[in-house]
Amino acid sequence: MLTKITAKNQVTLPKAVLTQCAPAEYYEVTAESGRIVLTPVHITRMDKVWDKLEALDMTEQDIADAVQWARSRDDGQTQAA
């Protein structure tokens, strides 16, 4: 099937093609051997959290440190009660 790319790099995907795939709001876009490949992706809430953490430039170590800090504060509050 033929489709046209607009001046804003937008493409309308033919319904006949989309009905052959699982419904998805997002697609991973890759270039393979001179072809543009769209793969349906289902974003979970956790994916959105990881995207936000990445935007904040937080590493897994930063998160581990924060969890350790929070747990140590909780232990101190539990012992004081």
C-alpha cells in the first residue's frame, strides 16, 4: 500500500494494515536495511516512571540510595515509637 509523508514528517497508516496488528497507541520506530519499521509498543505506568527518572538524569544507583535512605528513616521512626 502507498502512503504519503507530510511536510511535518507525519504518515497516515492504512487501516487495512493496522487491522493486522494488535492495537497500540505507541510504536517503536527503527530503520532496517533502508526500511522504516514500526513495532507496536504497550507503555505501562512503570515505563512512564523510568522515562521521568531518565529525564531527571537519575541512575539506578541514585534510586537504590534513595530507597536505602528511606528505609533507614523508617527504621529510626519505628524504633522511636
